[in-house]
Amino acid sequence: MTTGDLELAHAENRRLSSPGERFGARLQRRSSAEALQQKVIEQETRNLGEALERITADGSATRAAAAVVAARRRFVTGYGKSFAYASLLATDLSAGLSHVTLVDGAVVRVLDVLSEVSQNDVLVAVSLRRYRRETVVVARHFAEAGGAVVAITDDARAPLASIAAETIVVRTDSASYADSPTAVAAVVHLLTTLATASSKGARRRLAERDRLSHALGNYLED
């Protein structure tokens, strides 16, 4: 597909703003499982390639990783479906970096975090359409308190982009009723890899976690 074709396809995907609208437009007409499978695979492959080309060209992932590594404390948040990506990001980051906290609103409350933000703190916020109000509100207050916000979102015009010091844009165009998770998961993986590789204490921390996991019997042995 040409750049123009991709932009038209992206605009159409943005127009179908809810899962119900996307189901009606894409899946209501009967098609074979094989044809639908091929259509989804082609779209996911295209999305992933485009996402990786974009962040390679604009350098947003490397800048975001540098901001995460430089911070004294790292907070991660996201609401709705975005919480799944935030949880993955926080889990992988905490393996190699210290002071990583998933702000889930239950165990770690937003009020507790926002009441003591410092200029050395970073918040990585995941916000994908339909954009949850809570994510934008938390990010805005975090930035106003002096912390740095890194956004992972699906459009350069998304609400979080105007708040963040650094924004990674990952398109989620899909052939399904659900927006694509493939490129988002890949970018989360890339961000955690870049940040962990740049952290001076990552090797020691990972080795110690391995030792403790073995001592605690956390995993079934091969």
C-alpha cells in the first residue's frame, strides 16, 4: 500500500470509533474463516511494520527509554483496556529497574502518587481510544506537579499527546471489531528492552531476582 492508501485506511479506522461500529462494518457480512484470517494477518503485519518504521524514524522510543532510565521513580498507568499494556510494561520494567510502580487505583492510589510528585519522577501513561478520562486527568496533574509524562498512544492528536513531554504513537488499525494490540505490545517490549539495557544496575538486579525466584520455588523446574 502507498502512503496515501495507508492514510485513507487509517482515517476510515478512526471514523469507526466503537467496537459495535467496527463489527457492523467489517464482520457482519459473511466470509470464510480462511479469508477473514488472511485479512487479519495482513493487517497485523502491516501495522507492526509501520509502527516499527515510524519509531525508528522519529526516535521517540529511544527518547522515552532515556527519560525512564534517568528518572528517580517510575510510575506506569492506563485505564480500561490500556491497563493491560500498562501492567505488561510495569512488570517488564521492574525486572531491570528499581522504583517502578503500577498505579492501579486500588493498591496504589492516584491521590498518594500525585501528592508527592517530584521533578525527577516520570509517568508512562498508556492511552488508546476510546480515551479514558482518568488517564488524561492523572497525566495532566502529574505534569503540573513537575513530573515528566511519557505517552504511549495511537494518534498524534490524541488527548495525552498535548500533555506528554515525549509521545510514542502506535497505530492500532484493525480488520477486526477490536483495535489491534500487536504493535502496542511490540512497542512496550521495545521500550522495556531499551530502558533495561541502559540501566547500570539491570544485570545485578536480574541475577538477584533469578536467585530469589529459585529460592522461593516460584516456577516449575524443567
